[in-house]
Amino acid sequence: MFNPANQAHFSLDIEGADPDFKVLAFTGHEALNQPFRFDLELVSERSRLDLESLLHKPAFLAFTPDGRGVHGQVFGIAVGEIGNRLTHYHLTLVPRLAYLALRHNQRIFQHLSVPQIIGQVLEDHGILADAYAFRLGPKAPPPRDYCTQYDESDLHFISRLCEEEGLHFHFEHQPDGHLLVFGEDASAFPKLGRPVAYLANTGQVADEPVIKRFGLRMEARTLRVTRRDYFFEKPRLLMEAAHPPPDDLPQPDLEDYDYPGRFTDRDRGRRLARQAQERHRRDYRLADGDSDEPRLVSGHLLSLSEHPKPEWNDLWLITALHHEGKQPQVLEEFASLDSAIDTLRNTATQALGLSASQPDGDFKQGYRNHFQAIPWDVPARPDLKHPKPRVLGSQTAVVTGPKGEEIHCDRHGRIKVQFHWDREGQADEHTSCWLRVASSWAGNAYGAIAIPRIGMEVLVTFLEGDPDQPLVTGCLYHGVHQPPYELPANKTRTLLKTDSSPGGGGYNELRIEDRKGQEQIYIHAQRDWDENIEHDQKIRVGNQRHDRVEGSVYSEFLGEQHHTLHKDRKTELKLDDHLTIGNEQHIRIGSNRLVEAGQEIHLKAGQKLVIEAGMELTLQAGGSFIKLDPGGITVSGPLAKLNAGGAPGKGSGLKALGPWLPASAALAMAGNRLNTAQPSALAKRLQEAAELEEEEEEEELEATETGITLRIGLFFDGTGNNLGNSALTAQCQRDDRELYDAQSLGSLVEHCKRYGFKDMSPEGLFETAPDNSYGNAASNVALLHTLYADNATDVIQPDAKAGYVRVYLEGIGTESGSRDNLYSQATGQGSSGVTARVRQSPSAIAEQVTLFLSKNPAVSVARLEFDIFGFSRGAASARHFANEVLKPGGGVLAQVLGPARLGLPADFDWTRDVQINFIGLFDTVAAINAPLKGDFSVNDYNPGVNLYLPAGCARKVLHITARDEKRWQFALNRVFPGHEELALPGVHSNIGGGYRPQQTERLLLTKPEVTLVTPRRPLEHSPAWQRALKEADRLMGRGLPGSGELRPIAWRAAQPKHERGMVPSERWMVAVAMDRTVYGDLSKVALRAMHEAAVKFEVPLKALPAEAAFQLPDDLVPIAEKLLDYARGASNRLTYEEERYLLGRYIHTSAHWVPTAGLLLNKPANHRLAYNQRPQEGYPE
């Protein structure tokens, strides 16, 4: 096999250097898709080598005299023990590719394929075209519009690109260099030459190198792959691709499903799905073996021969290889050879992931290797070992564009930016890909748009954290771009101010000033201001109105014009007044009319002129006059002429000018209704559908939509919550009493007293509120109801694809304008109980749909889609209602919604044409109970109510639960397993809402404890008092009572009968009491989380308005942002101080020891009871 043992076979040749190294031993590992590494133990008679001069030198390690070996570069060199004649050195040999791990970069590549990108990176390192090659098939990877290297080494970057495209790479060695080869199939792998024989390791020495051990293992792998993505340019196209499992493989059906799949066309998706399946199954059959054949190289095809299993005598692709070589004959000193080599071998074996084949004691000299291999016809797709870096959070960037332009965008309103980390961008139109710009509202040809302009700093986030998918979410001011008005001096202003483009010098502005006493809405139009009002315009001015038009005013009224002035009218015309009346003019003057003309008044009637006066009529001119009065006609003048000739005087004649008609205001087209997303059916297999071209599929989708989708929002309110009753007492819960005069405030107080509010504090707040639906604020379900789109009284567009109605179901145990039903509130049953609300829902839906159809009689409803929300027991109603929708015939809804009913077609099919889009639940507490029968609310027995939500019942189910709820009787009914649950800080109504903005808590936080007080042991020394002190300290450490008071209290209990001779004693009750003010704003965090999730799944909710019921106080905003990040999936956690602040100011104390109507309804428990959902008897899945 080798030459005699006294001759050296391994040698090292370093280009341009002659250190006289002798190879004592080496270990090395190499594998597909990674740089190799060889660690060499060397000796030399030269002890003073210039080590630094040897670094980075090309070198060749020869395994055999005929030139078989490994070529690389000297990556590291170290000097070891220096003997009398020989010096020990350690040298590491790696390919040039390994150096790429030492350079990190952040840069952008555009419109380049992966091979082109890799080539550019390699050549940046001096690895030119003669040192690498691409052996690709006819379908090379397509160009990428945008590809980012972000916070990763060059080696990580090109390895990741290869893994994403399914490319592999290996090395081919020559004594004068090595070639880096990239490929995508087996054609890229060279054969080793002659077959290598198998000879079992029996201790015999073969004449030629052989395979001494060869084994095969098989292991379960993923069978099929499905990928899905979304492409905004074709939002209605189901962007899904799948690769089926091989037909000859047994079950189970093991699927790898992933989103986003990172493709924008179906062909690309199918290719990526196929490559992913090939990656999973690459090592489904994996061989490993041992040999002493030095020709073995990873990335080469081994031809195995003479194996007793004939089917194994085939080509095998070597995927990993561990080398070992020893030649102790070069050593004249150093007795510790074996230990040094053992260390090298173990390190390399662990790095490669191979198992040791035999103990080192059996291997003293020569060469051996251990390898892994796969069948040659199995695609060698690389594992995903180099994940794409994630961009954590947002970044800022500067908007860019062509020179000379101020605004640069495409037809989608996308812009380009330059990131601050981009060193190669030239701040022009080529710096980045097109970035979509988030808008506050975006519909079909309607919404809001504001294109960031070149030079602006924008806030950029990244979809899925992907640096290749940037998205602009807003703009920011900085040290140069300052706000329009100085801050904080003008902090009360909210405005939109633009800049005329190009060139600037002008602006349009809408400004709202909220400074007390200076409130103002200011509008500035740089040029024109056009208004189009399709119906009425009503204007009320509380004081004065000043109009100044510096040009002309043109008005046209196609109907009547009515003016009423309650005081004087003063009008001055500097020039002429022209009035043309088409028919009659009637003027009534209550007292006098005084007209003075400087020269002439000319009255002319076509037929008759009548001048009538009640008492006197006088005509006077030139000193003469004629007077008519009750005494007769008086004519006075120098001479009175009757029928004496002469001629009448002539007036100037009418010269009235007609008005110019006004110009029309600019017109705009109305937008279109949105198309809702249609989820694919459960367990649908993509390969079962006909494979249509994208354009054909969209045309087919449009052709089949013959009627609208009617979206129905159902809102089931919680126990004791009622939107109407809360509205009746909303003024009683406000804190702006200073705005009322004495009379109005008195009326308000009387109004509130009728509903149970009393004890007004000096600050103007009622300290006592009724414990019923009139004393509660609006819940989150009620607030979401007000935000849901509603077309019940609207005429929708003729080409609208959807209509919307909303239905509110009053909270359990409440009725608008009436007293609460205590039986339903206590048990969840009765006329306003959980199931009663579901039974009442069809008529409520029918009422709203009827209104909608009366406004839109020509509309045909083809599909129904439900969004369902609920809180507390209302959440139980929502879940029960969802199960009615899921019934094949619609359950209770069939009485109003069915074929040929309420606008539905005769062929309406409930299973096909109805779906649930979103179910949003706040802290479900069904608590159906019958105390007289021994059924209490703490169990999960809720007869008659189906709480189970099967997987796939809706596009999304979200359940937000109360982390801090501890009441014994408030057991949680979970939606786990099967659906998402989000636990947020707070108790029950901190999640679902309904707490007043501010209220006082006077509570007992511990169970009252009896203690005996004697003259020798005063109350303060009793064990009960000491325990109360300790518990008070613990509670204060957690953050209670905020700005209030928390301390032990005591009161005398019923006294025992004293017998003579007994020590005098008294019984006292001891507990920890709290008196504090707590605020009701925490529920707005859960509201935001639910709103955000619902909008993500296309629930038609308006944005949260700038009203007190929706807005967070400033001190809660930072905590809310953390909690919302947590709701989105981030790992943000509140700090200890933030938790204390929440508990002290915003988290209510729902569990306490104060009786209600003599019962401990709010008794605390150590931990809240919570029951996972499960199918219920009588309700099939």
C-alpha cells in the first residue's frame, strides 16, 4: 500500500518558502458546503523561522508521492517545543474561502442572480474567475431584484445564498491550487477514477487501498413540502406551491409548511418547494465507512466494488470526510507523538460530527479516513445552517431619487431610500428596492396617501424581520428638518403642512390649535381650494364671521336662497349694483325706507306703476311740489301747467349686467369596496387544483363573483355591561365639571342621582357609583362595535364587492333603559342569559340586514362572513354563536338567513357560502350555574353552552385573558388547545373594559382574623396584627396601594361571656385594608391588541379615534408599547418598577374580602382556575 515505513510519504510544500518542514502527523476534515481545515504537526531543524512571513502562503499537503493531497493557504502557524535538533510546529491549512468568515459587511445587491452575487463577493477577496466555477444546469437561479447582506460575514452570506437556492459547493485540488466549484445537481461532481474495493477490516494488509468498513442507515424524514407567500401586486392570487411525497414511500404524512415562502410567482414557489423536500430527504439513506484510500475527497463520486451486498456496489457521493495521517519515522526526538495526535484527532472528529471508528492504539502510522456518503442520484441540497439575519426593530433611512426631482415614486406609491449603514449607495434612484409606504388608511381607490419626499428621514421596519423586505412606516424630524412650528412652545398644535413642489416657496396647511382659550382650526391653500359637497352643508358660527375675497365672487344657487338677519345689515358697494329678477320682487319694510341718489332715480314699469301712501304722498323738484294727503291735492310752484304742451323728462334707462357663472370645483372619483380575502379550504391539496396561469386565475375569480359578500359583525357584551345604559350616565363619569355653570351642574347632579351616583368630591367626581350597568363604562366590545364598518343606512357603490352591518347584543343580565336582571347576572341563565343572547341574535341580524337591503334593493348577497367578538359571559355567547354558524344548516340563524331569504340567492349553500373570519374574545368566563342544585361557577360544567371552538373554525381566533384575575368564582374557559391566547396584565375588566375612568377602592385585602386582646397582650402585639403587618409590607413591595393608603385595621368583634376568675379579654377582628384611587385606562391596551390583530385579518374596523374613551394617558404609553410588542410576538417583558407602577395605579383589585349583599362573591384564590377547551357532550366537533 505504501512504501517501506522508513520513507516519508506525507509532505508539505509552501509556495515561496523553504522552512524544511517534515510532516509528523495531520488531521483534517472536509465536507460539502463548508471550508475544509487541516491541522498539521510539523518538525524542522530550523528553530528561528519568521512565522509571520509564512501566514497566508499557498501550500500543498501531499498524501502520496504521485500528487494526491490538499491545497490551501496557511491560516495559522505556531511554534512548539524546541529540542536539541528539531523544533515542533503546528500549522493550519484552509481554503481561501475560509478567509471570508473574517470580513463582515452590510451592503445591497440589485438585479443580480445568486451566482453573480457570489462571484462579486469572491472577487472582492481576490478569488478570481480561474479559482471558482459554476456548474449549473439549464435553469440557473433567476436574478434577485433586491438582496441584502446584513450584519453577516461574507462566508455566512454566500453560504446562506447557496442554501436558499439549493446550490452546493466543494473543492478540487491540484498541487498548484484549488478550485471552488458550485453546482445544483450531480453533474457538478467528478468521479474519483477507478473503483475502490471493499475489504472487511480483518487485520490483513491489502496490496491496494481499500474500503475497510461500509454501513448504511435509514431515518425518518419529512415527506412533503408546502410553501405559501403573498404578493401585493396580485393580492387575490393564492400564492401557494407544494411538492408531493414520493409515491413509493409509506405514511405517516409528514409535512413541512412554511410562510413566507419568499417567492412572487408560482413556478418559483414550486422550485423552492421541490428543493426543500430534496433537502429534507438528502440523508434519508446515509452511508458511512472507513478506508485507507487517500484519493477520497468530499464532493466526489466514489465507485464501490466487491461488496457482498451487490446493490451497494454503485456510485456514492462523499459528503463528509475526516483524514488522519501519521509518519513517526521523521521524528528523532519527541516521545509524546500519540498524545499530540490524539488531541488533533478528537478536535477534528467533533467538529465534523463523525464517530470514532477505532481506538488510536491500533493506528500508529500511515493514513486512514472516515467518510459519509449518499447515493449518487440523490440531490445534495445543503442544510439550512446559515439563517438569514433578522433586523430587530426599526431603522431610519433617507429618501432618495433622481437628481433634480423632489418626489420620486412608482405607481404603487413606493419610494427608494438610502440606509445609514449602506456605504455603497449613491443617494440616487438606485440605492434600494422600491419600498412600500404604510398608510393610515388604504382601500380600493380611496384612503390616505402622503409620499415621503427626497431627503426626508423615514422610519423603516422589515416584514418578518427580513432585511430584503423593508417597509416605510413613517417620517421623522431631525436636527436639520425641524417641525413647522417651534416646540414645545406650540405643542398643542396638530397639523398637516406641505411644501409646493418643485421649488418650494408655497404650502398648503391644515392646523388644529388646542391651547385652552385659543382653540383654532386653520386652513391655508397656496392656490386653489375646491369643495364638493354631495348633499347638505351646515355652518354655525358662534360669534363673528369675517370674509375677505381679494378678487371676484361668483355664486350660483339652483334652488332657493333664504337669509335671516336679526340685527342691522350694513352694505357698501364702491361701484355699481346690478340686480336682475326673473319674475317678481317683494320688499317689506317695517318702518322707513330712505333712498338717496346723487343724480337720478329712474323707475319704469312695463304697464303700470302704482305709488301708494297711507297718509301723504309728495313729489318735489326745483322748488315746486305736489302733495296728496287726506286734505286734498296741493300743487305748488311758480306756474302750474295742465295740458299746456311740453315733454316728459327721460331717465337714463336700464343697463343691468348679468352675473358670470361660477367655475366648477375639481371632481374626484369614488373608491371601490374592498375584496375580502378568501382562505383556502382546510386540508386542500394544491396539486388537486387545475394549474392555471396567474392571469387566468384572476380572471376566473372575477368572473365567479356575481354577488357581494355581506360582512356581519356580532358584538356580545359582558355581564353587567350595556352600551346604552353606559351612554345614559356617561356625563356622570366625566371629570370636567368646571365646564358647567351652576344651573347645568345642578341638573347633572340630579340626573346622576336618579341612576345611583352620589357623594361628589371637591374635584367634581362622584365617589359612589351604582354597582350595575348604569355605573359601568363602555366595554371594549362596545367600543369595537362603534368602530366596525356599517352600511345599514348607506347606499353602497354599484360595483362594491362587499357590504357591512354590525349587531350589538346587550351584556348578560342587562336591558337598555331598564333595571338589571340579577338572576341572569348571577347564573348566566334566564331571559338575558348566555344562550338567550344567541337566540336573540337572528332577529337582531335580520333587522340590520333589512335596513341594508332597503337602501340597496338591487344588491344580491352571494356570501356571508362573520366577525364575532365577546367579553366575559358575552365571550361564552360568542363561542356558542360561532358553533351555530358552524352547523351545516346555520342552526338558529336558519330562521332568517337561508336560500331566498334576506337577499340571499335560491342556491345559497350554508356550508359553501358562509365562513367565520375572526373571533375575538376577552377573558371568557361562562360561569353557568344553579346554586340551588349545587352547581357553582367554579367548575367547567356549563350546561347548554357550547364553548368548544374546533381548529379551522375561523381564519383567526384570539383570546386575551386576565393575568392577574384571582377571584375564586371567576374560572377561565380557555380556547387552548387549538387557538392563540394572550395573557396581559390586569384583572377581568382591565382586559374587557367597563371600569370607570377613576374610582375609589376601600377594600379588605386579607381574610379578617379573630385575635384575643388582654391587658398583658395589647392588640399591636397579637400574632394576627403581626401577620397583618407582614402581609401589608409584602403588598406594598409589589406596588400597592399606589398613592393611597394600605395598613392593618382592627374592629371589635362579638364578645364572649366572661366567667368569674377569668383574665379579662376582648375579641378583635384584624385585616389589611386599602384605600386608594385606581384608574380605568389599562383596558385600552387590550383594546389596542385586539384591534390590531383584527385589522391584520381584515376585520373592517376604523382607526382608534382621538377620544378620551380610546386614548392612553401619557404615563401608560411606554408600558403599553411594550405590552403591544409582546402581543405581536416579541419577548419584551416589563421591568419590576413597571409592574409595580401598573399594580399601584391601573390594575384593579377584583378579589377581596368585602362582602356583597352578605356574600363573599369576590373571595380570592391562590391561583385562578382555568379549564382547557374540549368537545362537549351533545355538541359534535
